[in-house]
Amino acid sequence: MKPRFLLLLLGALLANGPLSGQYSDTPFYENGPLRYSDHVYQQGLRSVRLSPLGANRGFPVIALNSGERLLFSFDDLYEDYVEYSYTVIHCNADWQPSDLMSSQYLANLTNDYITDYTYSINALIPYTHYRLTLPNDKIKFTKSGNYLLLVYRDGYQSQPVITRRFMVYEELVSVGATVKRPNAVSLMNTHQEIDFTVNHPNYNIQNPYQDLQVHVLQNQRYDNALTDLKPRFVQQGALVYQYDKENTFAGGNEFRFFDIKNLQSLSQNVRNIERTDKFEVYLAKGRPRTSSAYSTWPDIDGQYRVRRLDAGNSETTADYALVNFYLSRPEGPLPRPVYVFGELSTWKLRPEFRMQYDQKAGAYRLQAYLKQGYYNYMYAQLPDKPARGVDLESLEGSHWETQNTYQILVYNRELGARYDRLVGFGAFNSQDLF
């Protein structure tokens, strides 16, 4: 193993403190049993992405036998080259393994090597960049449903290094949806209601209350997903999901952002950049937004884009920088931990994104190594009582006007079937509110 950059620096990313429940996997870098979620099991693997080819911030879902493909990529900051292998595991709607054997949902091979890799170019922190497209000549899908991409090394599937979720759907039903301001008075200023209809004129659903599962996600998040909705009205060829409270999400706020595509000059929300043996970025001082009125600005729904402004291929020329987050809190520390949250944290409250309170500065601070690009994020906490999703409202506020993207996944278990088919998918934006 070649020390591609100081282990001490990466070690600084691992924060202290236990976490539990649906909001985290503790710790993020941990060898151990396979997790059927987005996870990294080995230190030094960064910027893990899985999205539709040609849409680098899209939801990782493709249509079966459509010619659409997914692009998976990651950086290894520790070693020049490693022989990484991969396979895929079919899962049911609840993200547990289905009863199908691999030969029943994969054509050709069931595992292969990742052979597309490139060394970084002129980066202060060097890395090896790996890429994989799915499906490909070796791995093809024959069934719809949920899939888990499993990456491992040294030929041992029992020793995973990365897992990533993705979905393959059939266009057997269509979904129409409307995002609106809730009718419920208690929610109308802070939440959004998503009413939708599953249309299936040519596809028979024998028992929609038992055989069908519909999952609704907000901005690709699983922590606050709706998974137990049942149709309110059953019509000829259509199932209507229209409620007053059951189908609502906290609207949240527009995501905070910073731009480090160019590390030679300052940009909005970046107050200082220093260069020694590495780049160090200091973000503008942030403050809680719970008492602020809603203000609109364009964001990318909590995601990030890797990009270096003055280079052709950003995936191999973009550098890593130590980014300093700062959240002002002069009144003293909060009773619950504070985290940086977004796609950059895999939509979970990760230990390495837990902020530490600085008594002298009267603020929460965090240092995290991030690849050059454009980033969205928020400040989050564990909920103080059982709740759906992490607590964003306590530090970011929540507004019905916020623009969010919703994903709707329709699963059906046919009579006698051994797996959940993903028979429909739709994505909708709350900008239709306006």
C-alpha cells in the first residue's frame, strides 16, 4: 500500500460520538457485514457517485431493456491501483435480498472486474479514479426491481468496500402527481402535499392494498421516505393517492451552497482559500435560518457536481481541498449534535460530518476533504423524538414554497412471484406550486 496522502488528515474526518437508528451507519468506514444501503467500508475511497449516464445528479434508476445506463465512479486516495471486482444483488422493495438466484436476474456473467481507471493529473492530493457503466457487455439485467451494487477487492465478496443502491423499472404503469400547499391548517405554512395517481389501464393489479407498494422520496432521500401509503380510491385502471396529512413532507429550505470549481479565486460563500501542501477552503460564516423568511435561489436539491473550472476532464484533474464549515452559535452548544448533511454525507448523519463546538469562537466547526466542484448542503440534527427523517427544521426552518424534487416508485408482487417488480417510476418538482 502506498500512502497517497497522510492518513492523519483523513483520520481527522472521523468524528466522535455514537449514532443509532435509520439515520446513520456507525462508523462510515467500517469493515464488517454487508449493508443493503449506500455505504463505504474502506478508508481512502471518496467521491462515490452512481447516477444515470449523462445526468450526473440524476436519481439512480433506469428502464429495463431501454438502452439507458448508469455511471458508477469513485476515487481511491490511498493506492495506485487495486483489482476491484463487483457484482449486483437483487432486492425486494424493503431493500432486503429477494429469493431470486443471480442467474435469474443477470444475463451473461454475475461478477466482473472494474477495469476502467485513470490516475489523477497534477493534483496536490493524488488519487486513482475508477469508472463503471451498468449494464454492460458482461452484466445485464433481466428483471426489474431494486438492486445493490457490491464492490469488493481480492476476490472476496464477504469483504465489501462499497455498496450503492440503484433501481431498474418496467414501464407498466404511469404516475401522475401534483405537489401543492397542504389543506391542513397546521401544515400549510411548513409542508408540501404530494397527491398522485397510479394509472394501469393495461396492467392488472389484483389486490392493490396487499400486492402494491408505493414509495415516495423527497430529493432522493430515504430517511424521510413514505413507504406505507395505500390507495384512497380505486377506480377503473387507476389508483388515487390523495390525503390531507399522510402524504405530506416538510418543505424544508433551499440548500446552502458553495462553489470551489476554481481554487485560485474566491467565489460566493467562500471567504478564504489557502495553499500549502494542500488547498484549504474557509466557507462564509453561517447562521441558523429558523427565524428567517423564505428566500428563493436556485439549488440542486442537496447534491454536488465535481468540476474543475480550468480543466477538460474534471474527474481526474479536480483536486481535493480541506473545506472548513462554520455555523455561528454564540448562545452555546445545542443539546443535540449538529451535522453537515446532503449528498456529500450520503444523505445520512455520518460521524465524519459531525461538527464540534468551539467555545472560543462561539460556533460549530467541521473540516472535511471534498473534491473540487459545486456543493449543496444543510445543517442537521438527530430528531429529539421519534420522527420521520433527520431534523433539518431546527436549524434551517421549513417553508411550503421551497422547491423540492419528488420520486415515486411503484412496486408490485404478483400472485406466486418471488420478488417485487418495479412496475413504474415518476419524478416531479414542486416548482409547479408556482
